[in-house]
Amino acid sequence: MSRKKKKNQPYKIPILPGDTVFAPASRDVYRKAKVIDSQLKNDNTVFRIEFESTGTTHFISAELCYRVLNGIIVPLEKPTNGKQKFCIWLVRKFGLIEV
């Protein structure tokens, strides 16, 4: 018997201009924002976003943004720390949706 290797596919969710994401507005505060455009800086994806509540525009790293897919909040990049992994587990466990 031979063992097959797993294919390591990159964990990325495609985001296009005009999509809505949750972006950090301040420490531990996430607000809805609209993606204006995306850029690649130093091998990292960066979004130019506009917050819906205030109308201000900012550049935010994709690692810090979240998106709601089928009622599940998922990070746009692969979860890097234990807090993000725990949040994904918690949201999936209790079936929480966007508030």
C-alpha cells in the first residue's frame, strides 16, 4: 500500500473590488467596509477599503480582514495565530452568523 501525499493548496478567498469585508477599525473592533481595490506589497495582499459607517478610506492588510461566507466568519488569509483558529472553531461550533 502506498500513501498519497496531501495537496497543500493555498488558503485564500478571492476578493474583488466592491465586496464587503469586516476590517479592523480600532483594537478588537471590526466594522463593515467595502473593498475599493487591492495591491500586492512585499508578497502581502493589501486592500484599500472604505468604511460604510464613516466613509473614510484606509489601506489594510488582508491578514487582518474577515468575510462572512454561508453564515461563517472566515479570515481572508490562512489563520496564523491561535486566536484566529479559536474564533473560527467557535463560530463554526455554535453556528453564529453576522450580527
